[in-house]
Amino acid sequence: MRDRAAAFAPGRVNLIGEFTDYNQGLALPFAISQGVTVDAARTGGDRIEAFAVDLEAHDSFELGRPARTPGWRGFVRGAAGELQRAGAQIPGARLEITGTVPRGSGLSSSAALEVALCLALLGLTDTPIPDRLELAQICSRIENEWVGARTGLLDQIASLYGERDSAMRIDFRSLEVSNVVLDLRGFSLVTLDSGERHANAASGYNQRREECARACEQLGVASLREVTLEMADGLPDPLVARARHIIGENIRVQAAVSALQDGDLMALGRLLDASHASLRDCYEVSTPAVEATVERLHCAGAVGARIVGGGFGGSVLGLLPPGVSKPDGAVVVTPGPGAHLLA
């Protein structure tokens, strides 16, 4: 057992394939350099003392009986609770949490926090760290059951499976993850914050998931992965629109993989635009602030732009051709390594 452990987990950008994870569909995310770091130190006893340095906030709770609570504290308590439920002997510890991924920006600060917390706490124990998929599922339970956001596995898998220079194609029906080289041939991917914060549990995210479940119930299928456009046409509003987005988004993921393999970045840009139009019109997760940000990226020369993350605010992803300068406030994003313990 170690007296100290530290872990870093990255946020992610989802190139394409939004809201498909909880519909057993396809997605194409990549881990980014920004993320969350958790430093953990044994203290003895049976309490966790957690400090969110950037927020200048503190939490303290007894192991074995962590009560659910809103905000970042819910993630800390959920990490301790779920790891104990999985059989880990979590010791009393002091945790210091710092981050470089903006909260509520659609870049998955929440999954980065969950993953870094779990890795740092496990680093203080003799418990073997689970394989990446099992750990992703543990982290997903933290978000679902302790924080109240009914997210799928996309963000956690992206944070744990990240590779330099690669995106990852995730099939959420088989849970197969395969690397896709992200050779942009002089193009660049940037994110531009709309300035509008979102919180998955408080936004329409859970409502959209419930609507997808209702569509499946009415069609008698296990997931929208099984649905064709002809089948979807028999659904009432707004379920038909939700299903149409998921069906189209799965097709766009496959097309984006082909565009990258062929080096056709203009086709990739058109797919980003089509994805955004579907998210705006069929899934209805855009806002005026997001639309203004998409327009700003297009005016700057982007060949494609779309909202990323849970919707209702957050960041917009843009694809800029060679020689085009990013607009003020935009951040270039490149694929980086997945979550890991620090020396």
C-alpha cells in the first residue's frame, strides 16, 4: 500500500456521434490534453477530506456512509462509495482536486473527475485497478446514481482509452473500441465556448434519454440501433425526430471514419455541419448562444462546426482548413493519452 497517489484523467472531444452511446450506437471521440488531476494522501481513520482547489471548496465525509449531495461533492462521494461497493478497501485520505478542462463546457469535465478520483483512490490500496471497461462502468454508475445524470459510457471510455494521434471508434452495442488515426493533413480542430454553462442532470439530457426509451418501447426494440428510418416514421412527435437523429448520427460516424481514412477533410466538415443540423432540429439541444458560436466559427473560415457534449450550452467544435486563423477564444484540440497514475 502507498501513502500517496496521484492520477490524471483527460476530458474529451467527441468528433461525431452524439447521444448515441445510450442508444447502443456508434461514436468517434478522442481524449484531449486538458483534464483533472487528483492528489491523494493517506490520513488514517475513516474519513475523506476533499479539496476542490479551483473552487476553493471543501467536503468531508465518513467512509461507508457517504450521503448523496449535489455538485462536485457528489462525484467524490460516489467514487468512494462505488469503489467500496466493488470491494476496494478505501482508506481515510486527503484529496486535492485541480483541473484544466472547463466545467460545463461540453468537454466532459465530469468523466475526467470520476476517472481521476477512482484511479487516485485505488492507488492508495492493494486492490488491482480494474480493466478499462470495468472502470468506465464504475465511473458511469457514479454519474448515474450519485449525481443524477443518466449519461452513457462515451465520456468514461474516451477518457480511459485515449491514444496520441488517434480518435476511437466505439460500438456501444458490442463495446468494441478501435483506434482511428486522426491525420488532419494541415487542418485543425478547435473548440469555442458558447459562454453558456450546462449541467447534464439539470438540462434536458435526461428527458431526451427517456424519449429514446419510449421510442424503443413503442417500436418493440431493445435500442434505437435496431431502428430504420421507415420504422421511425411510425412514431409520434417528438419521438420520430429523436430516432431520426440517432439513425443519422450512426451513419455519419461511419462516414467520418471513411473520410479520415481517405484524407477527405472537406467531407468531414460537411458531416460536422450535418450533425449539428440534426442536433438542432431533431434532438433540439441547441440554444441561441450555441447557434451564434457556430456562425462565428463559420465566419472565421470553418468548413464544419457542431455543438459537442450534453447540449443546451457548452462548446462548439470547428474544423479549420490550413492557413485559417482560429477566432479569439478558440482552443486547438489534439488527441492525447488516456487516464493514468502519475509518478
